[in-house]
Amino acid sequence: MDLAARVKLICGIFLSISIVSTVLACALWDFQQQTPINNALYITCALWDFQQQTPINNALYISGLLIAFMLNCGIAYCLLAGTVQHRSSLFFPYIVCSSIYTAVSTFGAGFFLGSTIYSVSAKMRADHIYLLVIFLALLSFWYWSLRTVRTYRNYVRKISGEHVIFTNPEFV
């Protein structure tokens, strides 16, 4: 598979992960314990009961969902447009986003590694190993995608003439 096809695959996986993370975030949010304002500000919720809320809270909820959806789609669009149009500057939003996700996944994997080691040493059930495996899988994906997109961005820079080695004595 060539590099452009890998970047397009990464774009699809990125959108899929953002959808799955939204659903998981909704499952973890406790609507009963929060105020309506907090529920409206919780950007990634999908289990909202529109009939039990006021119209203003519903409008805030919908606008929050639209902002989150537009942000994820905008990052994916920049990645795809950068691939098709050979513009290296369009890869920057994804590189920033995946760098942040790589850091979060690293900290998550470290936390659950410590929890797993503690559970094993205390002879308790080591259920944390499942979350450790999930975070390690996410970490490996984000690292691979970041490395692939950076490599393709450098390739696009070279073929578009943005990367020029200065051998002219006037510029040295």
C-alpha cells in the first residue's frame, strides 16, 4: 500500500475513533448528578432526553454536538485535502491532534500499567490489563499514524518544491 492510501486509511480510522469515543463518553456521563448547564456543555453526549429538557438546553446541546462534529470533520477534511491536493500545510491539524492523542494514550497506558502491576502484586483481579491493552493499541495506532502522516507531509513538501536545498552561493 502506498503512502497516500495509508493516509486516506488513517483519515477513515480517525473518524471512526472519534465516533466511538463520543459514544463511550456518553456512556460514562452521569446525567442525573449534573445540572442542565453542565449537561449542555458536555460536548460529546448523545443520550440526551430532548422531551425532558427546556428548549434552550436542547439548543445548547445541539450546538455543542455540531461544534464537536465540525472539528473532527474539519481535521479529517484537512488530512484528506492535503493528500489529494499535495499541500503540506493541511497536514498540520492532524499532526497536532494525533500528537495530543499520543501523549494522552501514553499517560493512560502508563497509568493502567501501574494499576495492573499493583493488582498482580496485591493478588487482586487484574482487570486493568484490558484497559492497558486498549491504551497500548491506541498508542501504537497514534504513533504509526503520526509517523506515516509526517513522512507523507515531507514527501509532499519535496514534490511540491517547498523543500529546497540551498546550494546557491547568493543565499548562503
